[in-house]
Amino acid sequence: MLSNHEENNFLASASLTQDGQSDVLEVVEVTEIRDAACNEQSLLLPTHYEWDVIKNHGKESDLSLAVQLATEQPVKKTPEYHPNIKDKRVAKRLKEAIGGITGLFNKGSGNHRGVLIDEILGCQSHPLPKWLRNVTLITTDNFYSKAAKKCKTHELNRDGINYLIKLLNGKTNSTWGKYQQEQQELRKRKIDAKLSGINDDNELEEIKRLSNEYALEYCEKKFGESLRNGTISYVEKSDRYWNLLQLMPRNIRDVFLATNGYRYDYDIECCNVTLIMQYANICKFEYKKSNPDKKAPILKNGAILEYMHAKEDIRKQLADEVGVSINQVKKVLTALVNGASVRNCYGYLYKELGPNVSRAFSRNEFICRLVKDIKSCWDCINSYDDRRKTKVVFFKNGNVQLRKEKLSCQQKSKIYFELEKKVIDVVSSYISNCGIGIFKIHDGWVTNNLVDTHELKNLIMYTTSFDVKIKFKLLDY
């Protein structure tokens, strides 16, 4: 690119001919050519070569011809990065990337923090981690904001994972760009031949098997030693204990834990509705105690108790009535306890489910009763543990009134996580004092030995006043 001094010298020399007369190509026209070459062709400022072309053809060219000549020089493309798969260290990194990323994005997509992705793939300033991110992930939403606590949203690139597995097993030597072109051509041929899928069933099964194998290898490298030593660490965030192993697919995590001796899986049944309902009852009692002359809010829990006693049947019934999967029903019920609404067209559930499914949920008789019960629980909680902000409302007649704002879903989730953490801290302390290894998974835990659940339930009741039911199952290898 020309410096200011060089450009000024060129413009001065271009404005005069050999006989000293003014040339056709004036300063203004050269500037127009330069701007057109930048704007119309989406290029940077012309190079030395391009300025020479414009200068030499100034007399006989118009604006469009000068632009054409200025952009004839071919652009040198940077060669596509391709890892040296023969290097054992590189092959090891690819296996770790497959295992970690397929585990983190086991549900297909997610808005996981960049720190977690960098922990698996490495820092983007190096070419291999940057290439791995480009191959394994598809960015579906580039917006992020630290203030709004919004992360970028990524989606697992299944074709990229398949490509890495084929690359490791010597089934392809193509670069990532060339492999994508080959897959597109193969898709067209398959569609023309009216065939379904690109890979046959045997190849898909092999890819799935290898993907699970690499995920287990990643877990062993990352968590194996600390799990066996009982020194596995957690990051405490939003009143929850987080570890990357918790985000792994359940089938991978269970096999890994069982292989390392952690076979005893415990879980608190209906933890969210149980804790919220009982905490509402506690708050109502405390409110009556401190305000004997005032009327306490009414606690309705008929639908909640019905759900707690037959949750599997109710989930299946709702799935059949609304026409969704049981996993979607579980997600909706959890969100409703935390204050979400299926009627709010701007809310998370409405956008996630769509208008038809949201309307079907909102009209369901059991859901209507459950929402009323949950609202009464939060009214009781607010009567004693009131975290609502107060706002000042000004009326046109000059009156001023103080009103309480509604609790947001985030604030309600925080209250639930605080209650859950109290219970899990009691569980963790009791199990550790018994000399048993424990791995915490939010409202559940896995141990390397049997736990006396009857004694543990009594301890939870004595310490936190919560009466919980603990479910147990034995993990298979």
C-alpha cells in the first residue's frame, strides 16, 4: 500500500504530461478510481502494481476500465491449514478434541462459555486449536455480552467429527475444505440416485463407537487420577458445584465412573418441586410466627403432591396429550417451577416450543393446576424471604406508590440452587466423614461404596428441615 508521501508524489506526476499540459487523469479522477476500486470491488487500497496500471492507462481509460485493470492482479490465497496426522502428539490432540467436544455438546447445541471450549481444544492463538474449533463447531449465534451474561451459541458439527475420525483412521487424506466439497458432491449423487444418507449403517456404527471410545479416553486423562484419589475439584458458580465431567453424556459418564469404582448412584426424587414446596411451607410458618395479627398466604400443593407421587405416569400422559417427547415435558416442568411461562410469547419456553405446542401446554388441565400451586408457593416464599425489589410508581394525579417487582426466573433459580446446595453440602460432609469417595452431580451424587440412606435422610431433616426421598441404582460397566 502507498504511503501518503508516495501517493501525493504519484498524483502530482499524474496531473502533468510531458509537455507540461494538464493530463486527462486529474487528481479528483484518480481519487474516484481509488474509491471505486475499494467500494465496488470490496478491496483495500490499490497496491504499487495497481497504481502503475492506472497511471499508464490514464489517458485512454475511463473510470470502469481503470477499475477493471486495477483489480486484474490475482490475489494470493493462504494455503489451508492441515495437521500432520503422522505426529503422535497431533493424533492424541485430535482424539482428545473428539472426546471432549462430543461430550460437551452431547445435546447437539449449547451456549457454553469459551473457557470450557478452550479447555478442551486449546487457545485459538495457535493454528491447531483454531482449526479444530472451525472443524468441530458451527457458530449459530455470534452475539455475546458479559453484562447480559450471554455466551456465543455453538452447534456440534457432526460432519467435522466424522472427518476427524476418518482422518485418524486413514480413511481420508483430504483437507477440511476439500472434504466438505467431496461430501456435497456425494450428497448430490445420493439424492439423484434416491438413496438415503451418505454413510452406510456399518460406517455410522463404527464412527459412533470410536467417538465413545475417544470420549472415555478423554475422561480418563482429565479426571481419572483425581477421581480415584478423591481429589476431584469443582468450580462453585451460581450456588452449584460444576465440573466438566457432569456435562458428559450420561452413558459415557456412567461407564467411566463405574470403571473407576464409582458404581453407587444416588438421586433426590423431584428435588426442585420438593424443596420449593417445603421451603414455602417453612416461610409461611415463619411469617405466621412473626406476624400473628396478619393473614398468611394460602399454600396450594394438590397438583405438586400428585406429580411427586406419580411423576413418570404424568410425564408420559403429558407427552401423549401435547405431542412432544418426555424430555421436553421434563424441561417444561422444571422451567415452570422456576417461574417460566408457556403463555409469554417473548419467553424462553414459547420460543423453544413454538406457538402450537405452547398453546397446548397452556390449555392442559394438569399444567393449569400446577402453575397455580407453584404461584402460591412463591407467594408464601415472598411473604418471609422477600427478595423482590421495590419500585416507585408515579400516577398522573400526583400520587406516589411503592410497589414490589416480580421475581425473575433467574432470581427464583438462585433461591432453588441455594436450597439444593444446603442439602448437597450436608450429603457431601456426611459421606466424606464416612471415608467414602463422592462425585457430586447437582441434585445427585455417585459414590464408591454404599451409603446409609436412612441415617443420611435423618441428618438432612435435622440440619435443613427438608424431608427428601433418595433414589438409588447400581451403575453397570
